[in-house]
Amino acid sequence: MQTLRFDVHDLLRAPRLAFSLQRIWLQWLGTGSGYLIYLLFSYAALMAQGASIHGVWKSHGLLPCLPGAQSSASWYAWLLWGLGVLALLIAFLYTNTAVARATYMHVKGNHFYSWREAFAFAGKKTASIISAPLSLLILILLLVFSSMILGWMGRIPYIGALGVSFFTIIWFFAALFLLYTLVVTVVSLWHTPAIIAASDEDAFEAVFQSFSLTWTQPWRLLLYQAANLAIAAAATGFFAFVVKKSLVLMNRLFGLFMGADYDAFAVHGLGLLQAGLVKLGALLQAPFQPFVAQIYYSKAFILGDAGGVPATIHLSSYFFFFSLLFIAGWVLSYGLCCYTIGNLLTILALRKRKDGENLLERKDREEQEEDSGAEFTGPSAGLDSPQ
């Protein structure tokens, strides 16, 4: 078991804990699957508005988004896009739970906890992962609906205005509770995967801890979250810098020894990736140009005509493109791992400060089941065993 300080300094461990093939693979596979579903639904939504697949690729690339793309999209286009967003959100929460669980078991000293076990744990907790923030959202909608009903009742002549004004204090506290619940919902989205991963509990525990932490540790939550975001961003930027320099070195070495063929498919592959991330490039280049050049494209790659290029070179450019896409996903997954693990360390620290409980010292239900299973499958009694 690793020794933690149970304060904000523990967050500095997140980049190192995230730098694991197992945990990056968990994040890449889970989030990547959700992103693929989002990509398909978003393309379907944009094409439902009459756009061609080539047109969607040219304007959106790998980052399609219906809002802002269509001024008056149809309801079924919004439905398709909404389903894609929902799938991405569920995949994100599910994956974060798996990553947090794998990290929790590693910090606890169980170094043989596999990525399949982490996904299996998250699968068993899927209903809790979804229902925790969903129940808070339903509560918010009920409060809003109640205010709507009361507002309509306030239109009753004479007694309506008197009734509403008489209970102003009650409406004020109801609005205050609504605002508090909105904050708790955001906290729940941040920390439900970590709460469930560290406690092996259900949605009720996640909702209870979200309310409790928001009420008893609000400033620490803000401090830890700000520190977590800063550390994750810095670690991801450094990792992206190292990855880019490695790719530059690889390109120069192969360009030197392989020659024009490598340059041909590498330039085309880089151009394909740049075209796919056209919206990201436009977003990053303006405000962060000096920094972005160190981790992203520093020049534009023009996609040439493939007519005069040998088929093997053209096919190789697509292999190169998908390889670069895999590497880019690996970098992004590392950053998400840092953030997820930072949230886990936050929960461990705040539970220790709030309740005096070290979650690393307790045996949860999954571990108890493993222990009982090990006893059950242990050596059976032989003929010479005492009766």
C-alpha cells in the first residue's frame, strides 16, 4: 500500500500514476469507443440536414458538432446528435470509473488487478454511475416544474399574488436549495466515478457524498479541482511535447534513410490528420500560437493529388494517418487519466479529512468476494484430513 498525505500534495502523484500502459489503455479504449459512437451519430445528424459525407469531413473533420453548424436543424437531427452526446458521456463516466478503480487497487497494493477486472467492475456499477447525477438532474427538474406550477397558480385573480408574496421566504430558500443542488450535480459529475471506485457503493452513496463534500468541504473541493486541472494540463502538455519531438525525430530518420517514398506518405498522412482536426487547429492557433507549435502542427500540410502516386504509397499514407490518430488518442487518454486519478486522490483525501476514514485500509465488497472465492477454491480436504 502506498503512503498518502491526504492533502493537496497527493495530486502531484497523479501524472506518475497515470503513466501506466494499463490505465492509459483503459482510458483510450473506453473513451475512444464512446467517441466513435458520438462521431457516427454526429455525422448522421449533419447528413440528415442534407450535407454530404465529404462536405461534413471538409467542414468538421473528426470533431463534428451540430450546434453552430446548422441554424435551423430538424428535431431528428438534434435527436441523433443528442444520442451521440449521451453515449459519449456514459462512456466517459464508465471509463473513468474503470480507471479510478484500477488506480485505487494499485495504490492499495494490488498490482495484479487487470484491466478486464476494472472494466467488469465499472460494468457492474454502470447503473449507479448514471443514476447518481441523473437523480440530481431529476430533482432539479422537479423543483423547476414546481415553480412553474406555483407561477401559474399565482395568476389566479386576487388570491394568486397574495399567496405567492406571503410565502416569499419559502420560495427564496427553495431557490437557494435549487442553486445548491445545481452545484452538487456538477460535483457529482466530477466525482461519482471516483466515489464509487473507492467505496464500491451504489448511487445513493455517490449522491450522499456529493452533498456532504459540497457542504462540508467546498473550498477544498475548489482548490483540489483547480490544482487537479492545472497538474493534468501541465502533464499532458509535457507528454504531448515529448511525443511530438519523438515523431519529428522519427520522420527525419526515416526521411533520411528511406527517402522520397517516406516523405510522400508521411506528408499526406500528416495532412489527413490536420484536415481531421481543422476545428481544433483554428481554436488553438490564435491565442496560444507559440506554445501550440511545440505540441501541435507548426505548419500547414497541403493534401496533394493522389492520381500520380503509387497505390502502395497512397495506402501507406492512410496507415500512417491512423497510426498518428492512435498516438494522438494516447496523449489525450493520458491527460484524462491524470484528471481522473486526481479526482480519486481528492476523494481519498477529503474522506480522510471529513470522516477520518482511510478508504485504502478497508475491504470493500469486491475484495471480500475475491477472498471468499479464494477460500472456496482452496485445497479440498483429503482422506487423511480430520473429520
